[in-house]
Amino acid sequence: MSTLMTRPGRLAAAGQWMQRHGSVIRGIQWVVVAVYALLIVVPAVMPLPDDSAHLWNNLTLAAQFVFWGIWWPFVLLSMVMLGRVWCGVLCPEGALAEFASKHGRGKAIPHWMRWGGWPFVAFGITTIYGQMVSVYQYPKAVLLVLGGSTLAAIVIGLLYGREKRVWCKYLCPVNGVFSLLARLAPFHYKVDEDAWRRSYKNGEHGHRVIPINCAPLVPLRNMKGASDCHMCGRCSGHRDAIALTWRAPSSEVVQLGDKQANVWDTALILYGLLGIAIGAFHWTASRWFIDLKMFFATWLVDRDITWPLQTNAPWFLFTHYPEQNDVFSWLDGTMVIGYILATALVYGTALLVLMMGATRTLGRFSSVRLHHLTQGLIPLAGAGVFLGLSATTLSLLRAEHVPLWWASDVRIAILAIANVWSAWLAWLVTRRYSEHFVRRGLAMLWFIAALAVVDSAWWLMFWGWASK
């Protein structure tokens, strides 16, 4: 019998508990669904809070704080600490998608849905559209963006798959981000391939193997790493070959990165997390954005072109809340889109050039090596999104007069840890391609320059523009 199953440690036992208590997990999921529905639906039909409202006495502000101050930042952190436990145990969208597919038509998954670029495209579109409608500030925008995504997940579930999370696997806007961050998790469900082969003859615990349903469509026999696994525990103990196991946090990126490497992961890291996301966080604090908007507004007025300055766009296209003195003109909305895309192009391309330089320094240029080395940026990319989302947390706390003297030091600490972690991953990856110390050191100079480029973005947002 597999050594994974004959001497189970506490972690493996935790996985077995999850397998035996699936009904408890389903119950937790439905509680989260109810809370989620309450937080996105009720505030959308309530009046917007006035100046006297506080987090503790206004559901709209409380929901805003829960979603953008706690929920999303710490979901991202949980991916690094726990793998995709959020997806398998708590995510309301995943639970609804799977439930819908159980009662749906069960059609075959179409070829177009399997396109590898959807995680990048969906992340980009959702992030930019969220900024167009000010999703962090207004409950109707939350209902439109998050509720629309949930509705789409249910529809896809009703149409495709049978008891599968087809939406989560292919179209979820954050699936790609979660997949990248989960590669850093310190444990995963490990498959003992020898035990799996023995189960064809010996069965499971000496009995016939009972099939299980892997809702996120992971090929269990060949499962390696934690990037696709939703950590729901259903497969724990399957064929006496699968157990929840500790691993080095660097192992998946370093050892499997060349096999997992692909152009869409690289695009999501460089142009998504380190491009589009930075632009989405930047524009509200950017002095350059204000200067550019004033330049274009003056240019339009001088030429008697006034329609771009009108504020008649509907709220579901561009932010439109006159009672809050928050209205986007057509110029404002276009500038937001343009600024985010320009930021993504500048930062993403600069980072791509630096990563190509590091790749070439290690030897003959290889796209696999490029994609593999780029995965070293995952810790810093994840830390940046966490810091960007936590800016909303701090803004809400500041409005409640909570002392935030510690915020700057915490941000510096997070960036420092992420930089060291990324550099360490890159150093280990370079060892896969060269034993020559000097060559690896030169490649690291390129990589450290890439880290500096990313750090410059957060310096501008939190210290550079704030000091002017």
C-alpha cells in the first residue's frame, strides 16, 4: 500500500476529514452563498450612505468593507498560504456553478471555451470594466460586476458539464490569478503514481475502486502541483494514492514551471497582474492622469469639441452618481481605459524585455525558459495586487479615524518579503538551466532590474505622488 496512506500525518488526516465530511463543506458553501447574496443584492437597492454613515451602522459601507477591505485581499493571501481552499470550500460562485451543472443539460464543453487565453482576457476585461463603473465604491456596480459573473457561472453550469465547475475551469476572471498564486502554497494533494497503478489490481483498501467526481476537471492520475486543484478533499485517499502533503513553497514553480510554462501565464503575470492591475490601482492617485486629462480637455475646448466633456453616460457604462458628486464624462471614462492599457503596455513590455535579457544570459534563447523564469515574479505580482486592494481597506479605516501610522511600514515589509521571495525563486530556476555561477549571477541582474521596475510602480502610488 502507498506510504502516503499507511503513515498519514496530521495534514493527510485533515485531508481525510474533508473527504469524509463533504456534507459539512457543502453546508458551509451554502452559508457563504447566502451571505454573498445579502451583501451584493441588499446594498444595491438601498440609498447611498450619507456623511453620517459608519461601517458599524450602514450595510452598504459594511458590505464595501467586507468585499474590498477583507474578502478579496485575504482570498488572495489564502491562495499563497492554503492553496485553492477558497475555491473548493468557500467560493459561492463555484458552488452555484456546480449545483447548476448537476441539474443542467450536461452538454459537451465547446472548443472555443477551452481556449487558453480566457484567464488573461477575462481578468483584463473585468478589471478595466470594474474601474469604469467604480466597483470599489458603489453597490450597483458590485451587483453588476460580481452578480453578473455569478449569473454567467450559473448559466454555463446549466448548459455544460455534469456536476462540473466548467465556469471555474475555463472562464472565471480570477482563475488564472488563483492558479498562479496557488503554486506557492506549502502543501498540495500529492498523487502516488505507483499506488495508483497497484489499485488497478488490488483495488482501494482491498475493495473495488469507487469513482469520484472532480468538479474542477483535474486529471487526478496525472495531477501535479496545486495550480488547478480546488483543495476540496473529495479525492483524498482515492485509490490509496492521494493524500494532502507538505512541500517546499518553491517546489512547484522551480520543478514544474517548465512543464506548466505557457505564453498566457506569462501574459497574465507581465501584462495582467503587473500591468493592467497596476494601472487600475494607479489612476486614482496619479498626477500624470490629472495632467493628461487637463491637457486633452483644454485641447478639446480650444477646438470647440464639447461632447466628450458631457456627463450623460449611463451608470453601467461609466460612473454616474450626481448625488455623490461623482460623475464620469466621456473623456474621463476613455482616459481611465487608456491609462490602464497604456500602463499595462509600458510596464508589461519593459518587464518582458528584462526577462528576455535574463533568459538570453542563461544561454540560447528559449521561450520555455522565458516563461519559466517569469514565474519567479509571482510573489511580487501577488503582493502588489494585495497592496492595491488593501488601499481600499485603509481608505475605509481612515474614514473611521482609525490610526494608520503603521501602514507604510507594513507595505515596505510586504514588498521586501515579496522581492526576496521572487529573487530566491528566480535563483533556483536559473540553476535548472545553468551551473555556471557567473552566468546565473548576470541573469539575476536582469531579474533584479525587473523587480525594481515593479517596485517603482508601488513607490509612485504610495510615496511618490502622495508626497507632492
